[in-house]
Amino acid sequence: MDKRTISFSPPDMGELEEKQVIDTLRSGWITTGPKVKKLEKLLASFLEVDEKAPAVACLGSATASEELILRMLGIGPGDEVIVPAYTYTSSAAAAIHAGAKVIFVDSQPNSVEMDYDKVAEAITDKTKAIIPVDLGGVPCDYDALFSIVTSPEAKTQFRPLSASEDDDELTKLGANIQQKLGRIAIVADGAHALGARRILSHWSGEPEGGERKERKVGSIADFTSFSFHAVKNFTTAEGGAASWNLPFNTAEDNAVMYHWFQLLSLHGQSKDALAKTQVGAWEYDVVAPLYKCNMTDIMGGIGLAQFERYPQLLARRKAIIAKYDEACDALGVDHIVHFTNSYTSSGHLYITRITGCNDEQRREIIQKMAERGVATNVHYKPLPMMTAYKRLGWKIEDFPNAYKLYNNEITLPLHTKLSDEDVDYVIQNFKDVLKSYI
Ligand SMILES: *Cc1c(COP(=O)(O)O)cnc(C)c1O
């Protein structure tokens, strides 16, 4: 077999994306404008959160989306937020930016999902949100999560924020959402999971009495953040979006929340740049000294092109996964399961575990694959192993399952620039390299 060079996750940019970028540059409008607004509407209908008025805001990143969601919920100092130990740093960092205390929870013994019994045990009267992560594109068990937050024990412990007349409008909004919800919020990190679906009985946040419904990630949790970073399934170079699905929201509530995402992401300025270009419309107010993390129309345009191609991109990922599954099953290599009767993954990461191998052998395998031109990766080194979180007092010894998952994990390249021959090349080399290890 001739040597090939297989990158880990290059962006898939085609003619449609090029046309959109050029069109934006020539249009005279390059920052947040019509393309971002159009992308928000398309995503809202794709995620099925548009029944009562669009409930998607495109922003600068998933990290910014998660932070703004927590700020909109009035979560901050004195509050606790439950996050898996086995995830990327931003799932936890956004909560820290908002001023909350992160409480890490270990994984299940043989799954990258959080251990839901431990989630229930971690709840205190300070818990305000749980941040489940749809790792690799596989939707979490949201039925289990909603059972936990709607359980009588969790609901009686819940202390919603209260606001007085003198508080600012954002605090009032947060208090209002927390009081109406009357329970811990589920704020999903769907960074990997655009297009993933799951069959649920609790889809709108309350038990549905046995009726099972298939919902997309984005319209399951109370709030979801998505990433459009360059390595993700759907990319705008950098970028992200927040979606929300509050069971009690009216169309007006959704419009108010959308407006707050605009304020939070654009300096708290009462008029955005587009509105200010109207002749004579110079005057604006600043309602609070807020943040700056809006999406530009250049990114929005790339998103419109990706949106058009997304069904094909997802299908191609599914076909590659089928080949990897067949090869790994034949080799006896553990891998995450992307497609079952109860869920459909977005197929973001092909996570494998070389059972029996230790960290050192895993590093050798990665090195040997690299020598054969194949870039692999590790998802994830658990957060309690990182300097920042060690400094905050977390110890990996308290997360034995996350450590075991990480210890022999290797992620294979999974992206839409891979040809069938590339996939065969990855599989052949993986088999050859693994011969001396399993
Ligand atoms: C990439 C990623 C993010 C952050 O996305 P940004 O858009 O870069 O902020 C958050 N969570 C997970 C699990 C990710 O992999």
C-alpha cells in the first residue's frame, strides 16, 4: 500500500462556501446581518425549536454560547454547576467564567457518559444546572437526566434566584426563568452533536406519560450550545449557537430571550450595527456593560453553505463509521456506538479503546500510526488531570472511570475529506499496528 497522509479533521470547504464568502465581502455588509439571521432561522427549523418563534442565536463560539446561557439563567457566584470530568475544558470553563463553582462527576465504568447515580448524589441546594456533553455526537440519556432534576428530592432542594424591584433586568429575567422552571436547568453541551437525535419520553422537560418522541439535540435540553469551530462537523471557521426549549415559553418569551442574546453578545447596545445604519437612527442606549461575542456575516455565509450540504455530510460520516465499526468489531477493539434503536449520533468522533493497553502502549500506537501518515488523537484527557483544574483542587484519583477510559483511548480520523481508499488505509494500518498489542 502506498503511503498516504491522513489528517485528523480538516475543514470541508467547497465552492458553495467560497461563493458565500465572496458574496458577503462584495455585499458591503460583513458583520452580523442578514446571513446570520437567515442561518438562525434555518437552524431553528432544523432543530425544531421554531414552533413558538425562533429560539436559536448564532454567536462567536460554543464557549461563549454556554456562558451567555448561564448568565441569562442568572447563574453565578454561590451557585454550583455539575459537569462531567471527561470532556473538553470549555464545558467547565464557561461555568467558571460565569462565576459558578464546577462540580465534576465521573463517567460510567464503560461509557463516556456521566454516571447518572453520581449526578444525583452531587446535587445540593446550590445546584443550578447540569451540563451534560453529547460526546462524539452521541446524545446523552436525557430521560435519565430529566428524571433526576424532576425528582421530588431534587425539586425540594432547589432554591431559585429571587430578584427585587431594584435589580437589573437581566437578574430579573434569570430569577423569572429559575422560578418558572422550579428545578435544576439542563444546559447541554452539544458542541459535537448538531443533527443528533434521540427517542425520549421527557422531551419537554416534564414526564410525558409514556409517549415516546424523537427529538434533536437542541430541542431536548432547556438550553443547548453548539460549536462551529473548524474541527467540528458543521463549521463557520469559528462560531457557535445557543438554542433553547423552555416548556413554559410563549412566542413573546422566546423573542425576549432572543433579544437578550443580542444584548449579551453585542455590548448591551439597544440597537445593533445594522439597525444603526438606518438614516437618522443614530441614537442608542447601553442597557448594561455586557460582552462581545457575535457572529459575523462572513461566518454566517459559510454556515448557510454548510447547512445546504449538511445532510450529505452526515450521511458520509455514517458510511465511514459503518466501515470502522466492521473493522473494530472484527479486531475486538471497543468503540463508541453511534447508531442504535434509541438514538442517532451526528458521528463527530470515532472513539476507540484498546483494552489491555496502558497509557505508554497507547502513546506508541499513536506514534506508529503517525509514522504511517495517519493522524489520530485522544478524546479526552480528563479535566482533573489538567493544571488549571488540579489547581482548583480536583484529583484524578477521584475519577477512576474517566481515567480508565482515557488511559487506552485512541480517536481515529473521521471527516468528510476522507475517500473510501483513505478509510481502508486507516483501517489496514490500524490492524497492522495493533498486531503487536492485542
Ligand atoms: C469544541 C468543543 C467546545 C468549544 O467549542 P468552541 O466553539 O471552540 O467554543 C465545547 N465543548 C466541547 C465538548 C467541544 O469539543
